Amino acid sequence: MTSFSALGHNEQLAVLEQSVRAELSRYDIDTDAEMTLQQYEDNAVWRIDTPRQPYVARLSVRAGRTVPQQKSEMRWLTSLAETEKVAVPSPITTTAGEPVLSLDIPGHPEEATLAILHWVPGTAEPDFHNPTNAAGMGAATAHLHHNAATVDIPFDRPRWNLDTILTTGATTVNPAAQANLGENGRATLQAIGEQLRRAMAGHHDIELRIHGDLHRENMIGMPDGAVGIIDFDDCGWGNPILDIATVLSSIHRIAEAPGEYEKFYATFIDGYSRIVSLPDNFEQLLEPFLVLRDVFVLNFVSEAMNHNAEVASWGPGRIAGILDSMRHHLDGISYPGTPR
């Protein structure tokens, strides 16, 4: 049997789709249902159209969370959906009541896991220039954190904090990922880590349930004008400021006209603060968390580009841009996303 890793990108997708189709009947979904690919990085994600309603299927192929961890994610999504405060992709279960399935992929040594969820209708990546969207993005983020602070559920998930992102990420433990940074890049990352430890000493130990990857493309403009949130694959324990920094960083990257990022920032923060109060030291901690978010991104990109053609196509440019921002910051320049 040809190993999965030796297959081309499209060949891998064909194997993965076939594996998912073989399980659809367990969800009472027709195995011939139309499947439209949405993404294939570490996860393969499809939209599944059925006569009843659309669903999203997520097959975690590489470095996926364990079945118990994924069940924790489904548990949080169910809790969020029940509040009806923010639209999220609530999970469905098999006819036997299982929210997550473990699959064997032909030629692939790692366990793969399948989850099927309700499709969140709307428009991906709401226009951040629209004040209603900006406030809605802030409100949606706050509703996640309010639920995390007020609803107690079993939650077996990774920790996204200063120590784990700096010391257990791919840029620290994976030689192949480190090679993608280059010698100068590794030196830059080491220096930025030392700076982060000084800046965040004693101020980074708050832990709640957070999304973990709350960039603009994981937000959905809903038909009713609200904002929904998708892709909780990286949810875990962490400081809510990391989620806020992730939203802001993703908007800063595309804001071009003078003042438009600052306008978004003010409206987003107002929308958030109407639901959850920000800590008194928020402005002090935002910049370090913006930097920490980019370390998180470096960990993902530097590893994924070694085995995923899509990430490899844009990964080098993303790595170079982040390292440039870090070098400028080490020279005393405000980090991108820090409001003026």
C-alpha cells in the first residue's frame, strides 16, 4: 500500500473524502451527499449538502486532538449553542449518540477523527469597515468569554499560554520547523521570547476557555446582522486577551487606509466591553499578546508547510513578515495591531 504521505495533494483528498463518505450513514446522511471542500491543512473540511440542511464535516488528519479532547470541544459548542447568544457550529451525533469518531486512513499511521456539525449560514469574514460588524465581532468574542467564565463544563483541552506557546511549539521542538525560520529567524524568535517573558511576568496566568484561533476568517456575518464564530479546533485554556489580540491582528493585516484600523479597534472594544469588562491592565498586556499570537502562527506555519502544499505556497512569506515585525519590535517599534 502506498503511504498516505507519498500521495499528491489531490490524491490525499480523494482518500480522505472516501473515508468520510463511508461514515455518513452513521449520521443518517446519504453517502452520496454532495461534499464541497472548504479547506485542507491539518484538517480536511467539507460542506455537506443534504435535503434537510447543510452540515460541515471536519476530518482531523495530522496532529489532531485526541477523541476525549475533541469531545470537550463538542461539549463547549453545545453549551454555546444552548445560550443562543452567539451562533456557532453545534455538533450532531451518530445514530448511536457519538459526537466524534476515530477513523483509520489507509496508509496513514496517525489516528484521524471525524466530527460533523451544523453549518453556520452567512458570509465569511464580515466587512470590518461596517460599524455594525465591528461591534458584532466584539460582542461575539465577549459571549464566548462570558460563557467560559459562567458555565462550568468538563474541558480537556490544550493550554495556550506563554510557556506552552514558547516552549512546546513546533519552532522549539521540531527541527524541520526550525529550519524554515533560518538561523537569523531562530535568533529573532529567541530574543522575542525573552522580551515576552519580561513583559508578561506575573500577568499571563489567567485561564478560561478560549477559541484559540479567532481570526477574521473564523467569523461569519449572519443574516440577522449578528456575527457567528466557527472553527473551534484550537480551543483550549488561555487568557481571553489572546483571542482579542488574534481578532485585532487579523484585521490590522488588511486595514490599509489611515485610521480605519483604529476605528475598527474602538468599535470592536466597545462591542466587547458592553458584555464583558476588560481587565484594568488590558492596554498594558495587549501588545505582548499580539506578539504571542504571532509566535503561535509561526509554530503552525513552520510545521504545516513541510507536509501541506497549500500552506507551503504562502508559508514562507508569512514567516518572513512576522519575523520582520518582531525585529522591528525588538528595535523599539510598536508591534502591529497596537493602537496608536
